[in-house]
Amino acid sequence: MPTTKPSKILLYVIMAFGFITGYLYTMQSDPSAAVPVLDNRFLLTSLKNLQGARIDESVFSSEQYKALRVFGSLPVQASGGGKDNPFQ
């Protein structure tokens, strides 16, 4: 079966397209643009919503939680991963 050798011209065209596209993409950015800084009042709004949160401890006394078991030994021992080579 004859093999076809890929054309180097196609490789050069793809590379040139990538460089031109990258150049045009970076030319659209403004390096002197300032990064916006948020006020402190906006930073903690999500944490203030958690101030009144309470944990429902009845979950730990439920039958489903008590039925959970540990399988295997803890802590987990590190071992070699992967499968054996089936072609040996």
C-alpha cells in the first residue's frame, strides 16, 4: 500500500495562518487598560448571606447516615496503578 507524504506547503500555510491570527488577536488588546477594582462593599455580600445559616444536625442521627460503612482499610495505601500488559 503506497504511503502519501504530507505536503510541507500545507504545514507552512497552517503555521502562517496561526501566526497571523495570533497577531491580529493580540493587536486588539489595550495594554494600557486599567484592571477594574471592586469596592469592599461588593466583596463580602455573599458571605453576609451565610451569616444566618445553620447546620441541620438531625442528618447525623438519621438511619441512612448510620447505615454508612467504611469499605477497605484507612488510610488508603498507595500502590502501582494501571493494568498489566496483556501482550507479554
